[in-house]
Amino acid sequence: MSRSNGLTLKGFLHCIGARLKTNGTFSLVRGAGSAIRSRHLDLWILDRHRQQVWSGAQLRGFLLAASCALALLPCKPALAQTQPTTPLAETQPVSTGYMLTPGDRVVVAVLGQPEFTGELPIDNDGDIALPLIGSVHVGGLMQGQAQELIRARLADGYLVSPSVSVRLGELRPFYILGSVRSPGAYPFRFGTVVRAAIAAAGGYAASDPLQRQAVAESLTAEERLQQLVQKQAVLLIRQARLQAEVKEQDGFAIPDLPERPPEDQLAQIVGAETDALTSQLRMVRAKVDLLQSQKPRIQSQIEATNSEISSATKRLQLVRSEMQRSNALVQQGIGTRTIAVQNKLAEATEETNLWRLKGEIFRLERETGEIDLRIAAEQLSLRNQATTELSTVRSQIAELDVLVPAARKQRDWKLKQAGLVDPEGEYRITITRVRAGVAKVQAADSKSLLEPGDLIEVKPVAPASGWPRYSTARSPLGRAAQP
């Protein structure tokens, strides 16, 4: 996440206008925190360590000087230096995730801009109020879409390249009423199903207290089993991803799962692991490509040095030929020893240069070898990391292979204790959910996932004749969906 570069001129003028309307003065903080950015002008105005209050006259003088300076600049858009933003309509929709709704509280954080950071409530119109830019409509959006919308609004004249994150703050509770022991509001946690909500409310309102407790315990045992089954599916898919990562494959096949989770959850798990695989391979391949790109340069230097060696060898041969001729003249008495000495020095010089060039060839070849070693190290590092993680995942899978059957036996035993109550056959469950300001009532069962603010209503349905009993062969709480 890159750091925001500071206020733009438009954002700065909004700040000044807001302060002048309040008390006629403006507190300017100068230094390295934020800046008014234009193409040819940097007016640094923020400092983390000291503040200076300017009077109205001083501020008017500052604004007059700034206006004159800006008038001399080329006529270009004020945001010419901002990075291009992607329109919200062009962003990829999130296939799964929670949709923001009035009543939620979201935590908006802008890196390096504490004045834009805080926990904000979503009002009945689906809006949140941000400094400077005012209301932003986030109702009906996923967290990622809301984050992109706020970033685009801040980048539109207020901040330069803002880095924004949006996450849910305090979650709305869910409400349960009807034939449960303790109706009321309960804290919401993602992944909560109707079965868990009923367990939190003390179970179904059976006439026998022991039976009521047995039902609540059976619901808790079923939720525990489903959590373990989902964790088992995540680990098996992760194991397939890590195996592909060790082999540096671009994809992996979904393994056979003992119990297959719902398709939306399965798609979310597979998508997360696929993104992790792609990210790891892309990072390593980028490093390898960068190292490989250095080889052509080194090879060119080797070829050039070899050419110099060839020339130096020819010069050395020429010097030695001249030495032989001058030595013959000296022996005949018609040459001088001075020339022979000069030729000997020339020979030594050429030999030194030749050895230097050969040393340069050795250095370049060694550098090429080091690049190959670094490439191998990067690839080995990826495989070692994946192998280590794979070992951990396999240990966790082995542990779950023991825990899941044990949890299933415990669930079945709890169901035997609650055999006189048929939670799904003798009770009708509905969920009232508000979306885009409209409340919708929908039928549900004990495995239905909840969302913040849901209202669960449990109503008894009179059995045709007595209370049916169930054996462990047919669980009234149901099994996980099979492929």
C-alpha cells in the first residue's frame, strides 16, 4: 500500500473555507506531512512537530501570493500528476462477500491522513459522511467496491494518489424470537448459521429442560463438526496448491473432498488459493527474468574483451618479430642495444595487457555463473517455502482426519439424547433481512448462513402424530452437501 502524497490545491482550499467559516482563523502546520501539489509549485503546509496560527490578514496575504504564483503556471488540470483511477463500474464484482447496509459501521483508513480515518456509521440512506467530500453512498456495495469509490472521490481533487482501506467495524447483532428459550439480540460473527443462533438462544423451547439442553448441545456439536469439515476442505485445497507451487505449475485441480462445502464457499476457497499461487509464481518469475536480463549485457562485454585479446595477441606477435630482427642486427654489429631494450619493454607491456584482458574474461564468466546461482536460489527458495508449508498442512490434515470422525460421533450421540425433538421437521424458521432499505422474509433451515441484522423467527409446527425419533443413520440436522 503506497503512501498518499498529500492534499491537492482543491482539498487545501476546502480546508481553508471550512476554518474561515468557523472562527475566522486557520491553523497551518508546515513541513513534511502534506503538500499542495501542482506541476511547477510545491506549497508545503503541514508539519508533525509544530503549529503556527495565522491571522486573517496573514492568510489573505498568503492566498494572494499563491494566486499570483498559480496564475503564472501553464494552464493544465490541477490533477495532472495524479495517477489514473479505474472507474467503479469497471471494477470486477465480488462474487462472494458481505453487502454494506444502513446501520453498519465501517472503519475508513487513509494512509498518512488521520483526518480522514475513523469509524463511521452508515445512515438510513446508505451514506457515510467524510471530511471535505461530504456524503458517500456505500449502501449496497461490497467492502472492496466501497473502498474503490472512496479512493476515487478523494483522488478527485482532494488527495494525490490516496491509499484507502475499508473494513467493517462493529457488526450489527442478529435477533431471534419465537420458540426458543432466550429470545433477544446476540452478537454476530461471520460464519454463524441458524443452528448456532438457536444454540446461543438456549435451544428450542421444549417442555423438558433436559431435552432442551440436549438439543442445544446437539446444535453446538453440529456446528463444531461443520467447522472442522470446512477447515478440512480448506487444507486439502491448499495442499493441492502447494504441490503445484513446488512443481512451479500455473494451476491445480480441486482434490476429492470427503465432504464438499457449499459451492459459493468452495469457489471462495479455490479463488483465494489460486490467487496465492499466481502471486508467488509471478514474484519469483519476475526476479528470475530480471536476473536473466543481465546475461546479454555480460555476454556482449565478453565478446568485446575477446576482440581486444585478439588484437593484443597480434601486437605481441609483432613486437616479438621486431625483437628478433633487432637482435639479429645487434649481433651483426649494425644495431644498437637501446632498440633491443625498447622492444623488450614493449613486449612486457603487451603481455601485461593480454593477461589483464584474460582476467576480465574470467571475471565476466564468474559474474554469469553468479547470476545462474542466484536464479537457482530464487527457484529453490520458492520450493523450500512451499515444501515447509506443505509439511505443516499435511500435519494439520492428519489431525483433522482424527478430529472429524470424533466430532461426528459426538454429534450423533448428542442427537440420540435429543431424539424426541425434530428441530427441522417440527419447527418452521424464517429470516427477515433488510437489503437496500427493503425487508424481505425468506424461509430458512438450520444450515442457513446469517448476516448482521438478521431477524430469525422460530415457530413450532404440530406433528401429525407424536414426536418422531431419529437414529444416527438419519440425522435431523442434516449432512454437508455432497458433490
